[in-house]
Amino acid sequence: MSTSTSTSSLVKSSRFSDYIQFSKLRLSLLVVFSSAMGFLMGPESEGFAPYFPLLLGGFLVVVSSNGINQIIEREYDRLMVRTNNRPVATGRMSITEAVIICLVTGIVGLFLLAQLNTIAALLGFASLISYGFFYTPMKRISPISVFIGAFPGALPVLIGYVASFGADTASIDWTLGLILFSLQFVWQFPHFWSIAWLLHDDYTRAGFKMLPHASVPNRSAAIQISIYTFILIPLAGIPFFEGYLGWISTVILLLMGMYMTWLSIQLVRDGSAKNAKKLMFGSFLYLPVVQIACVLDQI
């Protein structure tokens, strides 16, 4: 009796672990964090009621996007060390089950976003479709996939910002929304390319073309990475000159942009995996620091 109970608990635990892995929980939570920061940059909302549809809806849409990605890439996931244990790739989760999860989470997530306003739901839908059906298949075709993927990757902060206006979509200040979108859009190039630099062998086994310039980790690719990190510096000044941020938060944005640029220059100098890893961790630090600084400036 105890053995049967133990086995049942183990199976349930394993299934729960598969669902967590299928959702890419950490990535999904980071995306939701970005949406929350965008929401806080918008007009003040009464109470915490809007947070439920935004955070849960956004989370479910991201889960659906991640699931579509794993369904399409299941054969290639088996070839990579980083992904060969994913539930769909191993067969622990059937295609039918995965499709049902994607449909349910996608529909419910978009429905929740629509409770805030139609534009937030439309942007969520655009993010889901572009990530699942444009970025995902393009990864094996051309390095331009990173450019395509930067759009759904930058939309969460804009979705959160737009959602903060509620039904009053006519009053949306698109200038600030597009500034927030642009910062996250440009940030993604050094972020994803530093990861692709470190995982080049793994990506090559699956046929993914992620790095620029023949998709290999060379000096030309490092120079292109440094160009995008440098763009973060002038972008940091735009919110100040447009009257959205004060000088303290602007200095933080500028320093973070210069920090990213300095890390990328180190990569240009020697092309080492060590400096690619520093840039990757620097990119993980950049976004939350910048977004929190922007939000605190509004308090």
C-alpha cells in the first residue's frame, strides 16, 4: 500500500515537473516582471485589480508561446544538451497534450488581457504568433531570427504599459510606450547573441543560425554585438529629453548602457567564452535595473 502511494506521488511529482519545464517557468516569470514594470510606468490605477488579468494573462500567453516553440522544435531539442530532456522532446508529454495546453493557456491568457483593453490583447496575440510561428522556424534558416524574435521579446513591457490605461485607450501616450519598447528591443541583441556565443556548439548540432556573420562566434559577430550595446547609451537619454525621467534615473540608464558597452568591447578584444559569459550576466542585470530605475522615478 505504501509502495503504491509512493509511486503515485512520484508520478505526480514528475508530471508537475514536466509542466514547469514545459512552461519555461523562470523565463515566463521574467517576462511577467517586464509587463509589471511597464504597467507601473503608466498612469496610476486604483487598487490592485488590474494586476490579476495582466500578470496571469501575460504569464499564460508566454506559456503558450513557449509550448508552441517546443512542439515545433521537438526533433531539434533532442540534439542539444541544454534541451534534450524537455518533456515533448523526450516523449514524456504527447503532442496532443502539448497542443491542448497551448490552446487553453493562449486563449485564456488573451481573454484576461482583453479585460484590460483590446490593444493589450492584440499586442499579446501578436507576441504569441510572432514568437511561435515566425521566430521559431526562422532560427534554422537565418540569423535574422534574432531580429524577428526581438519584437515579441520587447512587447511585454509595452503590453503592461498599454494595459495600465484600461478602457481609456484614446489617452495612451505612445511615445513613452515606444521608448520602453525600444530599450528592451535593442537590449535583446547583446543578450541573445552572448547566449548564442556560449551555446554555439549546441545550436550548431540542431542547425540553429543564431549569431550574425555566418552564425559563428568571431570578431565580426562581436563587433556587431558591441554596436547594439552602444545604441543603449543614446537611447538612455531620450526619456530625459522627452520629459519622462529625472536625472538620477537617466544617469543609471546611461551607466548601465556604458557597462554593457564595456563588456562587449572586452568580447571584441579576445572573443573568449569568459567575456561572452560576463556579457550574458551583464544583460541579465541590465533590464531589471533599468526598469526599476524608471519605475522609481515615477513615484
